[in-house]
Amino acid sequence: MRFNIFEDKVQKDYERIKILHWGHFGFLCIALVLLMFHDFASLWTLFTILVLVFFYRYYLKTVKEVMYTFWTFSFFLLAYLGVGLVKSMFIYDGMGLLTAHLLAIIFLLLEMYILSSPIYFPRVNWWEYDFRYRHELKVDVFRGEDKEEGRLSDLRRGAGCLVSFEEYKLGDEVDIKLSGKYDNLLLRGDIVSKRSNSIGRGFVYGVKINFGSQEERRKFTSFSNKWRSESSLKTRMKFKRLKEVESCD
């Protein structure tokens, strides 16, 4: 699986991510140094710092290449910081130690929030083969005078995920016209990321939506909220049907 991104369009995000990434690393190192003054196991703490250096080296690679293992690393690190925060409150009773852990957690959560955008990690339910419960929307994609078919699988935070077998270039400007009961909505945006999956599943594109006015942004927000509500409803319907089938058996 390959991931490519149009850095010019997401430069601000990348700068924030780097600051946040090395920010929680720095605060974690500060917390460990302070821990050496509260604990006699200084050699063990020093060893932990060395392990974290190697951990963060690969962790940064998961960020740069937008690998899904980023989330495994992040949740593991979040749990580690959470334990450290609790210990600093009830065992070591150090305000500096508490503050360092708290700031590291805040920086990590902010980084996770930025990367949870459809541009980097879109929500694509490949495992759902029943189209009654697979909440994707069929769309027509216009690139100049060319028209192709595609599907929208995620819309959040001024961005969307477009799944298509057509190959687009990073930076391409596209118009996405929704079909069915949403055919009055037209989204204009730029292709800023591209994920190549296995054969038969098409390309996954991150689209940064361009809003010409506050009214267009309001319509987008209203539609995406309504769409997510329908997705939750379909999920509840699926589990309800599964329970009915199990009760019949």
C-alpha cells in the first residue's frame, strides 16, 4: 500500500504535526528526567529514555508515511502517558511531573486529531459487503470536461474521501456532484492525497473542499452531519437484523 500527498496544500498541517510530535516527545523526556529525582531507579529511567528514542524514530516514520500502525503506536503511548499521569498524582506528588505528563497527552491528542482527517486516515468500510449497510454515496466526478464515477465514503472537517478506479494526479481540481436525494449539492475541491490499495479496490483520494462562501460551508456541514446520522442508523439496523436472525435460530 502506497500513500502520496500534495504537500503544498497541507503544509500548515504538516508543520503543526511536527511541532506536536516532537512536543510530546520533549515533554515525555522532561517527565522522565524529573522522575530520576523522585525515584532511585535512575538507571532504569535512563534506559527508558534510550528506548523511547528508538521508539520515536519509527513512530515518526508512521507519521511521514501515514501508516495505520500510527494508531497502534499512539494508543500504546497514550496508555503509557496515562499511567505516568496517575503515578505523578498519587505516588510521586510532583507538580512538574504532573504538568509534563499532562502536556504530553494534550500534544499527542492534538496530533491524533489532525491526522484523523479524511485527507490522511479516511473511514473506508472495506469489510462491509452488504450495500444496504455500507454507507457510501455514488457520485459523478468532473475533471475539466471529463466525467467519471466514484463513491464518497467519508466527509468531515472540510474534507472528503473519494474512492475511484480512475487515476487522478495530486493537485487535480475536481467537481463532485452527488446523486440521488442529494443531487442538489456540488462539492469543489483539490486532490491532496492518494492511497493505492490492493487490486480490485480502487484508489482512495483525500479531497480538500474549497468553499466559495460561508453558505457553501454551512451546507457542507449540514449535509455531512446528516450523512453521519444516517450511517449510525444503518449500523443500528444491521445489528438489529443480526439479533433477529440469531433469535430465530
